[in-house]
Amino acid sequence: MRTHLQKGFTLIEAILYVAIFGILLTALLGASVTLVQSSGQGNTIAMLSEEGNFLLNKLSYELSNATLVDAPLLGQSGNSLTVQADMFTAGPLRDGLYITQGLTQPQMLNNSNTWISGLWFYHEAADDSAPESVGVHFTLHARSGTGRVLSQDFYATTTLTY
């Protein structure tokens, strides 16, 4: 009696190996896509934070040179800020934060990848517990690489020293 030694794989074994390989490849590809998307979202969040802090610092700098705040009036709030020093005006225009200094054309402060909503300034009077101040609030938005809109709120209050 002859015995034959079987060499190679059967068709069932080959199909099973291809199926297992396909499942592993699909899982690896899914994890890679998720990693790339979360990296892009992290970059967008970092850009939002950096952009918002830049805008707050620019407004604080302009207020530090103020000799008088014309708008909003003392004890009131509004969506634009006018400061006498170098004739600085800030306010919303086409979803951005724009400034005008003197007679120059309005310039957008935020980058073109972001837009602003809910821009609001408030001018607080001095009292026994706090000096005169101007506060600002806005929400900054950006679209991530996947198309998801991310938003972050920013608040700041600057004490006036004039």
C-alpha cells in the first residue's frame, strides 16, 4: 500500500487564510484612518486655541493704549468697540473680527480658516471693588479636514489704566 504525502494547502485552508488576512487588513486600515482623522482634528483644535488667544491678546494690547473708550458706553455692551488712542475700532464684519486704525480700511484679524460668532464687548464702570474694564466674548469656529465644525468660546477682561 502506498501512502501519499500531501504537499501544500487545500482550497478550504487557502480561503480561510485569505479571509483572516482580509479581516486583519480591514481592522488595520480602519485604525489608520481613525488615527489620521484624530490627528487632523487635534491640529484644528490647536489652531482654534492659538487663533483665539492671538485675537484676545491683540484686543488687550489695543486697550492698554486707550485714552478713552467711546463704545460701548460705560455700563453697556455691544458688538463693536471704539477706543481713542490711535482711533482703534473693532467689530464683526463678514464672520470675522475686523479692526480699523485711523482712516485705514478694515483689516480682518482672524485667519481665513476660522470665523467668529457671538462677538460681544461690555464696558464696566469702576466701583470700590474693581477698576473700569472692558470685556470681550466670542466663539471661534473652524472646519476640520473631515468637514466637522469645531468651536471654542473665548472670554477676556482688560482693566483700563487711563
